[in-house]
Amino acid sequence: MDVQDIKNRFGIIGSSPLLNRAIDIARQVAPTDISVLITGESGSGKEVFSHIIHSLSARKHGPFIAVNCGAIPEGTIDSELFGHEKGSFTGAHDARKGYFEVVDGGTIFLDEVAELPIGTQARLLRVLETGEYIRVGSSKVQKTNVRVIAATNKDVFDAVSAGKFREDLYYRLNTVPLKIPALRERKEDINLLFRKFVADFTDKYRSPTVVLDQSAQQILMHYNWPGNVRQLKNIAEQIAVLEKERNLTAEHLQNYIPKEAGNTLPMRIQSQNKDDFSERDILYKVLFDMKKDMTDLKKLVAEIIQNGGNTSSIQSNQNVINQLYRDIEIPGDSNIPSDPHQLVIHQPNTDKSYDMMDEAEEVEESLSLVDKESDLIKKALKKHKGKRKLAAQELGISERTLYRKIKELEL
């Protein structure tokens, strides 16, 4: 049976090289009787591969059982796996067979094997090495012929380094490592999987077919999929049941993709260059540069004024002047020299006995309405050479009103 036949038999969708490699390893190892450690993220399909290995093995007619080690309390895990005798602990009213005894001659799939307590790991290691085990509360050694396939979504090597997983058990289980690729590592399969799931659910719930446009497909491709195939299947089912619009755009799809939060973020475009800046960083940099230039310019002007426009001030601050000329472009202004060395500072008239700063007094324009009104009337009268009728027309008022204004303002 080749890889494509296995895909057809077990309903596996995709053509990713990583997926094909994993299926090929499972196909090759299945006829043997060695232990297999399947690693991969939660929801990536590890249990499917355990079924592939069992179904293609010589034990395919024997029993198969999947055990989630993380779902069994620590106090009862030994009893579940290896059985117990009557009265061995509180509540043990009868003797009970464990999974290793029930599955004798078949395959046991230990999911989340890294969650096993250290004591249980020692019992499991003995079963793998000798095929022997002891029921809880018993002294009788029993034999079993079981193939063990283990799986975990954790880095077992790190658990070994932290002392949470036995090193000898790790190497015993990891005879043939089998890594299942995460969904984000097989982007070319995402749209195929989504179409398959949607087709299944629309047929199941008798709803119209759902079609994704190009923008929606890009959303699927660039999302991180922390829940992998399981999460994609869940979203496809939601859309098949809840979505009224059957031609989905990116805007429709984003209502079902989780918002950015923690590790469930849609994938961001990560910058690989440490010199890259975000838009906010660039804005801050521009503002800081502007502030620095203004500070330098203020110091330069103040020094020139204090030194009476002496050219030595220009020479001592030549670097600042050059920088300002490089940063500022003033097109079309012929009065401003393109070369900073052509800059000329006009000397003040030294014959004056008063200070230059005292001479430049700011003339503040009057904002009084009365003054404005008086000026306008004077201008109108002057323009029409004292003819009040024409002046009134110019101002847009009656001649009688103009007489009254002239009297009030004493013009």
C-alpha cells in the first residue's frame, strides 16, 4: 500500500512533503513490532497515525485502545493501565483488569505520555523491556504482548532535562520518532482541508455550498492555526451552520478567526531585520531628529547674535550648518545659497548706540472694532473726496447711518 492509498483509506487530505514523509515513515514501521513515539502539536492528527500503524501491522486483527494519560488522575493511573486486586485500595471492591491485560496481542496508544507520573513511567518501562507487569495490590508477575505507540505534544527531551520524564523510557519509546507537521507548516493543504470540511458539514446540515474568494483564502493561509486541523474543522463547521452569506470574503471570514491574543494570534508579518521600525517608531525618530535640529539652530542663532554676527561663530559651527543644509531642501528659491559656505551674515550698524535687540520692537495691531470702523469710514470719505452719499454706498450703509457714525466717532 503506497502513500496515496493510505490517504484514501484514512481520509487524509493534503500533499505537503512533510505530511507525505510522516505517512511514509508510518507505513514502513507498521509491519515491525517496535515502539513508536509520535510528536506533534495538539490537534495535528497524532491519533490517526496510531490507527495507520496498527491497521498495517500484523496485529491489525487484535484489539486497539487509545488512552489519554493526561485525563486520568495520578492516583488511579496505575490501576487503569495495569489493573488491581480486590481490596488493594479504598473502593476496590472487585479485581479489575488493566488496559495492558485487556489489549494482550494488540496495540495500545498512550496519548500525552509525558503526563505520566514518574512511578508509572517505571512500570511502563518494565512492560516495554520484558513484557511483564504487576497489578496494584498483587505480588504476581503477569505477562503481556502489547505493542506501545506513544504520543505527546510536549518536547520530551526538555522534560527529560527537567527531570520530569525518565531518560531510559524516552529512548525506549523513541525507537522510531514520527513527527506530525503542524498545519501552518503545510500551508498548501489548508484550502483543500477547508473545502473538504465545509463540503462535509454543508451536506450534513443540508445548507448551501460555501465558496471563499481570493482574499478569504489568503486569511486562511496566513493564520497561525494554534489548534491545527481540529481548529480548522471547528471553524468550517461554524461557517456551514451560522453563515448566511455563502460567498465569503476576508471580512466575513474574520468574524470566525479568533482575534489577536496570546498564541492564538493570526500570523503577523515579522520583521527579520533588527534595524526595521514600526510606523510609530519612525514617527518618534523623526520628531526627535527635528527637536535636535531646532535645538542646534537655536544655539547657533544665539551665538551669532551674542558675537555680533562675527564670522568666527559660523566657522566654529560649520558642522551644524552643513547638517542643516543637508536635511533641508528649498526648491526654487534663488535667494538662498545651495552651498552653506556661501552663507553671508550681514553685520549690524555699529554706529548705533542702542542695543540691536531693543530696536526690534513688535508692533501689535489693534483689534478694536471702533478703531476698525473709524478707519474704514475715513478711507471711504477720502476715496470719494468727502462725498458722504458715495461713501455710504461704498460702505453698504445708509447716508443717515453714516452721518450718525461721523458724529459718534467725532470724525
